[in-house]
Amino acid sequence: MLKKILAGLAALVALLIIGAWALLFRSDLSRQELSEYINEESEFIELPMGANMHYRDQGNMSGPVIVLLHGGYGSLQNWEYWTPWLKDDYRMISMDLPAHGLTGRTASDRYTRQDMIQSVGELLNELGVDSFTMAGHSMGGGVALQYALTYPEQVNTMILVGPEGIPPEGGYDFEGVFFEDQLDLEGVLNDKSLSITERLLGKIGSPWAVEAALQTMYADPDSVTPEVVAEFGRILRHEGNRYALTLMFRQSLATMNIAEDLAPRAHEIEQPVLLLCGMEDVLVPPDVCDRAHDLLPNSELKMYEDVGHLIQIEATEQTAEDVLAFLGQR
């Protein structure tokens, strides 16, 4: 009898595990399976640092250049909302950063902010572009700030949308983060393997899980439509992305100054900066934007009511018009 009970419990546990896998986990998708996110403006280029980068170079090819850097777990698709407003007057260069979109995993498996800067610089060099406005959302905002500090002669103006890079007072709060015991820099950068638990977590990608994550980024839950969930979720599943993103998160923790990040160098950013921030943003809340505005010596701050973290998506028309007004003054 006891053996039958134990066998029954084992079968039940197995069913629960299979059910959880079916509910939460999804397999990778090839670039071909994601072809709906490749349009006539899409190009792919092999960069010296090892990325096969997906990018778009569109709009007015004779106009001033805007370089657009998406946020973590996003893609260049996130900037397409602005295209109708900007394309007539500006040349728009957007890209899927390494570990993201249809660029995906690279041979080096290095995804620090400095590696992102290198990939952006290599693409712009291939395109012959060395003078531009740089826009960055979330993680892309931190990359944009670091890029401007590294190559100030290239960046004329900046547009930072709910940006990473300048943390709240007291620094980023990573207490309880899964990787906080792996902050040895050399070890983290050299270790490209994932534990079984990390591999399992890295396969989460069901529409239900993606929708739950997006609900934290939008102020209006009705904006999280099945179409939005499909776009974010399917691109996230591009082969190798989730593996690379797990490494990126670990490497970011190891290389980031958690207490200050780029705040001590913000005064060096002399270019005009437009800060766009959502009043309902829980990832980069208003007080962080206020601090960035105070630290950046030549900044203008726009705050949007009833808007979360995906600011250019949730307040497309208003943000695009503010961008045009800001650039038109210069």
C-alpha cells in the first residue's frame, strides 16, 4: 500500500512539474520564425566584436541623425512608435543590442555596458556616422550616458527616456537578488556557464509570464494587449537571447557601481539633454528622474501623468512632439 501511495505522489509531482513547464516555459525561436519583425528597412551586419547585428537606418537620409538605444529585454521595435513623427526630418538609426532582438547572443558572451558601447560604436563606424543625437530608453539610457562620456565629440544632444545610469539616492537596491553571491568581476566575466536553475529560469517565456512582467511597466493595464505581449514575448525567445540575458544581468551586477553608477560623472555631460519620465514608472520613478535632472547641467525634464516605464510606447504622440520641439530649438 505504501509503495502505491508513494508511486501516486511521484506521479502527481511529475504532472505538476509538466504542468508548470507547459504554463511558464517556451522553446527558442529561430530568426526565420521571427521574420515578421524583419521589414524592408532591416539590415544585418557582422561587427568586429562578434555580433551579427540587426539594425534599421531609415527616415530622411539627408537629415540630422538620431541613434536610438532600446532598454533591457526590449528591441528596436520599441522605437518604431516614433517613426511616423521623426522620419520626414531625421535619419533614424536603431539596432537590436547584443543579447536582444534579432541580434541575439554573441560569440564572446560579453554583455556589459562597455560591450554595448563597443557594438554601437562599431555599427556607427561602419555606417560612417560620427555626429548625432543619442536617445536611450532604460538600460539604453545608461549606455547612452556612458557613450557620451566616452565619445563626447560625437554626441550633440541626448534624449533619455526613463533612463538607467543615475541611481536613486543610496544606490540601486539589489538586496535578495538571485545573483548577489556572484559579484567577483573576473570570475563573472570568465564564467559563461549557467546552473540548472538559471537555465530553467531562462526558459520562462509563456504569454502569461510575459504579460505579468509587462503589467508592471504600463500604467494602463488595458495597454497590455495580446499583440503587445506577442511582440515582446516572441522576440525575447529569439534563440540564445534568454541565455545571453541571464549572463548580461550577472555581468551588470559585477561591473556596475551599485552605490553611484554614473552619478559622479553626470556633471561632465555638457550636451543638452531631454529627460522623458513617467509619473507611474516603478522601475525609474519620478524622484530618480528629478535627481538626474539636478545632476545633468544642461537638462530639460518632461514628466507624463498616467504613464509607466514604456514611455515612448504609452505616450507616443506627446513624447514624439516634445522630442521634435526639443530638437527644433537646436
